[in-house]
Amino acid sequence: MVLTDTPRPNCRDCDGEGGFEHDYGDYDTGEYAGTDWEPCGCWNETRRWFLLPLPRRPRLLRRRGSGRDPWGPVGYSDEPPF
């Protein structure tokens, strides 16, 4: 799982969008050629936090199940469930 940074919702510059779009045209014809994206200072697109899995318990501290313990691991049964 990865947590990512988001733009500030109350930013006065970008109104919470995270950046600005700039349309540009072809130099020769003047027709639309694409859109550039300029990020706002309130947001860092590359900021990410990776959540690491929790460590496992050492083998000596793991719970060992017996036939009497309903929560411990027991062998398989041939009994039907009904």
C-alpha cells in the first residue's frame, strides 16, 4: 500500500486542483497541439510513503494449537460438516 501526497484543497493559487494546464498551439499553423501541466507549489507529485507489512512474531512466541484449543491449528477431519 502506498500513501501519496494530495494538493491542499484550500490553495488560493490552484483552487485545490494541484496545478495549472496550459494549452499550446503549433508554431506554423496556430492550431491546438497539446496541453502542458505545471504543478502548484502546494503539492509534491513525487512524495510517497510506502507502508511496510507488520513484522511477524518470532517462532517461539507463536501460539501452538492443540486438539483442545478451538483457536489453534489442528489437523484435518474426515467428518462431514452436518
